[in-house]
Amino acid sequence: MTPKTVAFYTLGCKLNYSETSAIGRLFEEGGYGVVNFNEGADIYVINTCSVTDFADRKCRKVVRQALRQAPHANVVVVGCYAQLKPQEIAEIPGVDLVLGAAEKFRILDYVDDLSKAPGNGLVHAGEVTEARDFVNAFSFGDRTRSFLKVQDGCDYKCSFCTIPLARGKSRSDTVENVLANTRKIADMGVKEIVLTGVNLGDFGNGTEVIEGVKPKKEAMFIDLIRELDRVEGIERFRISSIEPNLLTDEVIEFVANSQRFVPHFHVPLQSGNDKQLKAMRRRYKRDLYASRVAKIKELMPHCCIGVDVIVGFPGETEEDFLETYRFVNELDISYLHVFTYSERENTLAAEMPDSVPMHERKRRNEMLRILSEKKKRYFYNQHLNSTRKVLFENSKTPGQMTGFTDNYVKITVGYDPLLINEIGEVDLQEIDNEGNVSTQILQITL
């Protein structure tokens, strides 16, 4: 009997990619064949996101694309959007099964007897409070780097965010298990690991209260990265995103002196205005953020710093926005991820007065997007005529391959299959009109 096949589509963050890979391995262990999305599978699993807008539209589009490939396939939807609005997803034509946060890693228990029937899809999505266990995950096979999940959930209550409602309370893997997964990834030939989580700097925080006592942290984030730095076989570790209040001097100093942790931080700001930060229920003020950037640049002038910013949050006046613009402009950072605020059900922000008109939100987004391009080009220019080490990977452009330096400068060179997943030293030469950096390969050991 020919084994059933399964294909996957992932929307959203690095954490979702790690979990999709983990679910894929569950199917392989269950005797399923994993195929590409466009090959016509028996089952399609769509891992969804709710952070960015248009979650419903994106999910519907992927469902339609799956059924074009295989009209009789079963479609299963998991992820943050599935936890937040399971009934809404179940009503999408073609969806057969919706699994919540506590159910998605038991997916094989639900799919074996799944049939293609008319009407709404089946829903198995309990309360998010049921998502108490940490389920480890890492990506492999679809990218040069591996995304390694070490933390899940969040105890913060930012007024704009639905992630605690979608993923539950903060919980972490053990240091021992993270190290074991890291060694597995190294044995697979992966050169770079990106540490991922919902609130990565909160690693080690246990939330399960037993008899009124909350367990003490067994380890903190700094303890984890110290141990990871000793693991042989992985040449690079990258920290995906870390809250500024959890990015301690100790962590910054450790990265500055590490041979494996690369000089690249992504630090969410959200607003450069203290009034807005308070309304957002962020756990810092802008002065703290500025001090984190200054500390990084003091120890690592070449370090790449990415920043998240939300524009159009309720009550954000033009002067508030311009204060954020000026603050970001003056910071020695490298690029921005700009998000246009959108109302989310069951969040405090959705009930706040003084909503910003959508055309204003979009105008502010465009202003910061242009500023981001200027920041990125300036950062790249600082490194021209210098040598950096690059991890080479495939490109979608025929005849080319791309890669990132340790400090996240993206480069483009001519394709050489022998160099894929290898690290080589390059000379950064010039930037074209599209912002791509051309290089000359100086040295590589195969």
C-alpha cells in the first residue's frame, strides 16, 4: 500500500518554521511521505500566524492553493490563528480540521480517520491554559540555518498583543535538552542555529504553580548561551529577538567575547515615545532602549541591530510619531521591521480611544520604511572594503547564491554548488541600486 503523503505551508515567524519541521518529523515517523506543497499531497497542514494583519485572507488563499493542487486532499490548520479563531477557520471552504495550541503536536491522533466531508471542519482547540507543556522543535532541510525553539508562550501583557492568548504562559525547554537538540542539528551538517521563542530572554521561567509555589528558575538565558557556546560542530549561533529589558549587560558582553554567537541583535522597540510605551504596557522606557543600543555599539561597533516599531497605535499623535521617528533616526541601528497597528479582539488596545485613521497609519509606516532603507544602506556602506565570513545558501535567482555575514549583511555571488552551506571569507565590494552587496570570495576551506 502506498503511504499517504503530507505537505506543509508556514505563515509567520521563525518559531512557526521550527514547529512545522517538528510536525513534519511526526508524520515521517508515522509512515507518511513528506512532499513539496505543489506536488499534490493527501494532507495539507497550514501553520498560521496572527501577529500581522490579514491572517484570515492569507489562510483562505493557502487553502485554495492546496485544493488546486489536490482537490480531494484533507486540509488541517494549526498555529496561533487556529487557537484564536478556530470556528472562523472551520467555516473556510475546504478546511477539514482545526487544531489548537495544546492539540497540534498530537496531530496524528486526529488525521488518520479524517474524511473529506461537506460542511464545516472539525475543531479540536481547548483553552489556551491547557497549553502548559513545552514541546521542543527545530527546523531542518528547508533552509541552510536551523531554527531551534527553546522557549514558548509569554507572561507579558502588552496591550496590543494576542500571543499570550494564542500560545499560553511562558515555558521553556531544559538546558540539557537544548544541548541534545543542538548536537543532533550539528550531526545533520547544519552550520548555523537561530535560537527562537516567543519571549526568548525569558528562557528558564517556569509558570506552573504547585501548591501556591512557583518553581525557581533552574537556568537563565545567559546560562543557556554559555553552555551552547561550548557545543562542537555549530559554527554560528544567532539570537532571533530579545526584549530590551531582558537584554542584560551580561548577555551583551558575552556575545561580544564569543567566537560562535554572532554580532547581531533584534530588539523590539515598538515606540520611541514614553507615553505610547506606557499605553502599550511595555516594560521599559526609551532611555533604557537607547542605553542597550549604546552598550552593544560600545563593545561591537560592527554589530547589526534590528528594531521592531508599531505605527498608528491608539492615541499616537503626529508629534508622538515624529518623536519616534527622530529617536530611531538618531539611534545607531541597522534596519527596521515596521508594523501598522491593527485592532485585535480581546486586547486592551482595541478598546482604547483616539484611533488613528488608517491612511495616517499607512503614511507613517511608509516614512519609517524609507528610513529603514537609509539605515540599512548606511550600515552596509560602513562595511565596504572589509572582509567578513559568509554562510552561502541557495538563491531564487538563477546563476546566483546569497548569504549573510556574521553581522547580517546580505551578499550575492555567482552560484557554485560546492559552496552551499559552507562558510567562506569574502571582501565586501559594492552595493547596487537594489541594496545588494557584491563580493569577492577570498578564502574557503571545503
